[in-house]
Amino acid sequence: MSTSQPDASRPSEARADDDRATPDGLLHARTGTEVSPEDLVLAAGRDITPRNLEWARRKLAEEGPSALDKLLP
């Protein structure tokens, strides 16, 4: 049985990065294109139904494209 530390095989720069948070701007992958109600429904993990599309339309009207950013990591 090895007595080495579990992350000893990882490069030191990778361990140093573990302590820093990823900037919010790098977490979102939206390309600047319009966000459709269908996009929002799918990002929420819901089926595309008339009821869910109406929910997405209301959410986009209230929050704009950032509604999608709030659902995606």
C-alpha cells in the first residue's frame, strides 16, 4: 500500500489552481446569439410543451438572456 499523498502525482500548478474560483465570465458559454424559449426549456431539463414554452417566454421577458446563464453552470 502506498504512503504517498493522493494528489502527489498531480503537477504542482494544478494543485495551486484548485484553491481559486473560476471567474464567472468563463463559466458561461452563450455565444451572444438570441436565447429562444426552447433554449431555456431545454437548459432547465424540461420537455418542450406549450406550458413550459409559456414559462420560458415569461422568464425571458422578466430576466432577458441572463435567464439562461442562471440555469447553466
